[in-house]
Amino acid sequence: MDRQDITRRGLVLGSLALVLSGCTSDDRPPLSYAFSMSPDIHPRYRRREVAYPGSEPPGTIVVDTASRYLYLVEAGGQATRYGVAVGEEGLSFKGEATIGRKAEWPSWKPTEDMIERKPRLAKYADGVPGGPLNPLGAAALYLYQNGQDTLFRLHGTNAPWSIGHAVSNGCIRLTNTNIVDLYSRVHIGTRVVVI
């Protein structure tokens, strides 16, 4: 065994220990969990830097529900653009809000209205704990107006095929990779405009 083999073995074992030490006691992976980009996502909905012609100041999140894009406005007329899934017809939030809360691997509980529209959701009435199988995905940004939760979220998804479609109960879905990126770049109080 030469010195190079020992170094590689040590690197692999050390990396494995580092990954395992990041797991939480409730078996949720760390937010830095390495998500792969789903091949189901059309390339036009992949995250990219783009020119942004709007007048919103840097740091603002703008969701264009018609085009299925979310923009994080940056300086110099630029933005990071993310593909999103939006609410089904008549279920989308429109207007201005602020991020009032952030959560990693959030739990989810359907609202009474959601259960009424889709009775199959009744089996989740007690809630679903956070983790990879949770509908809110790796992270959620909670939209508030006047200090009150609107019950609408920007969140990850365990259904990446939905990006680019109007399929949700009103929230804005991003891939888990993209919600982790956005989550790391915004703070509570960030202005969100949904058009």
C-alpha cells in the first residue's frame, strides 16, 4: 500500500464521517444535502443569471406566475432566475408580501380548504414531518402581510417534474436545489412581489 492509497482512503472515510455527522436526530438530511438536478426539468427552467428590466430594488423577489419564473433581483439590472411551479387556476397568491419566517425541512399540514378541494389530502390532516418525502421539500419561505401568515409559501418540492406547471394548491414550488440556493440568499423581511 503506498502513501497515495492511504490518503485516498482517509479522504473517503473522513468525508463519509463528515456527511453522517451532519444528519439531525430526526433523520432529516442537512440543508446542504447534495440534491441532483432532475432530468425531468426542462432546461428553460434551470437557474441562471439574466438581465432584469424591472424597477424593483436589489434583494426583491419577483414571481411571474404566467411565465413560471421567480427572480431574485440583483444590482446592475441583473437577476437570478429560477423556474417554478405555481398554483392551479384560482389558487395562486397575487400581490406583495414579505418573508416572515424561514424553515429548513419544514413540516406540512394541509389547510381545511385544501382538504375540502382535494379530499384525498385528509389522510395528512395530522401533518407530515419534515424530510425528503415532505411536500414542502428542503426549505420554505413563509409569506406574510401586515405581520400575518398568508398561508402561502415559496418552498422546495419532492415532485421536480411539476416545475413549469400550474399544479400546486397555491404555493410557489422550486426544486430543492433552487430553494436551498434562494433560502441562503434572502432574509426575513425580504420583499416578495407575485404578479
